[in-house]
Amino acid sequence: MFEQAGENRSGPTEGGIGAVTKASGNSDSPFLRPPHPSLTLPAQRDMHVFEWTRSSAWGPIVVDLMSDIVTDQVVTSLRKRPPKYFVSDESSWLDEATLKAGSFQEPDCFSVLAQRLPSVFKAVVAYHACRPGAPHIVAAEGLRVLDPRRLQEDALALFDAPEESILASIEELDVATREGVVHLALDDVFLIQRCGHYLIYGSETMQGIAANLQRRTGRDAFGALRSRGIPTIFVCELPLQLLDPGDVLALAATSLTKALESTIAGHPPPSSIDFTLTLKKAVPPHYIVRHYHPDVIPNPHEGYRPCRIASASCSLCSA
Ligand SMILES: [Zn+2]
């Protein structure tokens, strides 16, 4: 029921974005500050945890990691001729600028940063939204991938409907495509504000079963999903090695794009972001660092009308 839910850099910061922006004198953006002293010598770096909401921490690091490629000249040229859109799903806008400046490195800027991120960041903070009946079991067992046998047991125990209708409702879902993955988000605010159905009703698969069952029987099935468990956000620190390489690349692309856009536009990166990590494996319990229970959740099934949670605590809270 808890389906979920040898560095290749040439050097220090001189000549990178930090140096350019330092000269500009604008200290409002975190990217306009001088690079952190610990970044000047790779051997002296501390390992950091990437947390999206702390852009003042990761921004200068990302900028510094690319300072040999995204040089002053590159930033100046982007400032003079900014791309129509700072997009993170393709890097040609940035690669072309580095090519012109003579600093381009194969295969592309986003991939280069993806290779370099683990040299500084040991983990990324990610959030999982669910409605567990027993949060202490999740804390003890970790975030599990979908297990069709357990799903069936849970559904049979949860819904007050004929067994054949429940089994047919499960059969109707393409469960095979949902097996073996756990979804987490980089931003818990976005998760709560836009994806509250995972908190209010539980996993997408169980919601699918409820929808099928409701159609078959004509009786409310979503009420059962709301009747058990407690909306919970599990906060994880995931080692970068645990992530899918595609997600590490997306993280590199998004962070670099937002850092550059911020530097050139003179404002901080957005505090909220829609960014999903899809792990093709379970999350072991020791990567869950804490949990909490949102008490007001906009319900996407009801036009984002606020859903207020009466009792927002569990046995884990007082443990
Ligand atoms: Zn709790």
C-alpha cells in the first residue's frame, strides 16, 4: 500500500560565473556572491547534501563546478543574447555559447555537470508523499516498491465490496507498468500543494482500484482510502549513486539552468519546483531521515479545496 507510493575539471573559480557576478556588485542573488572558500581546492571540499530549497548553498557550488566551461565570456554572451527560454531538457543554448567561447567539453554541459556532481554532493534531499496505515512500519522497512500480492491483500482488506469486484478492479489496472519503482519529489511544498491526492488517498495504484471499483459497484470507494492511515511526508537523503542516471542528469540540467537564469536575470531560483525522482528500487529505511504530517492539503480531486487533517500525528512522532 506504500507503493510509491577523478574529476575532470580544470580548476578553481577564477573566470567562472562567480567571478563575473562578483564584479557586477549585485549581492541580492546567491549566485552573485564570491564562491565559497571551500570550493577552491577540491581536496578540501566538504561533501554536501543537495536540498532544492537551499539554493544559496547549492547554487554557488554548481556554478563553481562548471566555472572552467561556463566562463565569464560565456555568461557575458548569454547576458547579451539570452536564449528565448532557459530550458533544462536540452542544452544546445548553453553548448553553443561555450563552443563560441572555446570552452566546450564533450559531450555537453549538462552531462559534464552530472559527472561532476558526485564529487561534491553525497546525497539529495527528496520527499515521498503517502498515507500509510502504520508509519512506523515504513520507517522500519523503508519505501517499498509495488508488490502485486501485497496490493491485492490490502485492497481486499480495505474495500467493503464483493471480492470478485475488487479482484476485477485490480485486474483492470496495468499493474505491471507500476511495479518496481518508487517516486519522490525534490520539493515537498510542490508535492503538498499540487499532488495532495497521494496524501489524502494514498498510492496512485490504490486510487486506480478505487476508481474502477466505484464504477463497477456504483458505491463510493474513495471514502475507504480516506478512512485509514495518516497523510505523511517522508524526508529522505538519497545517495546520488542510488539515483537513476537519467535523474542525476536531470538534476544537473535543472540546477545549472536555474543557476544561470538566476544569475542573468538577477533573481533567486524558484523556491518551488516540479521535479520527480523515479527510483527503480526500494529506499532502505536508513535513508529516511525524518517525517511529518501536513495538516492542510489542497485536494486535486476537489478543485484544490483545502482538506484539513484532524489529527496530524502518529506513533512515530512521539517515539
Ligand atoms: Zn508522525
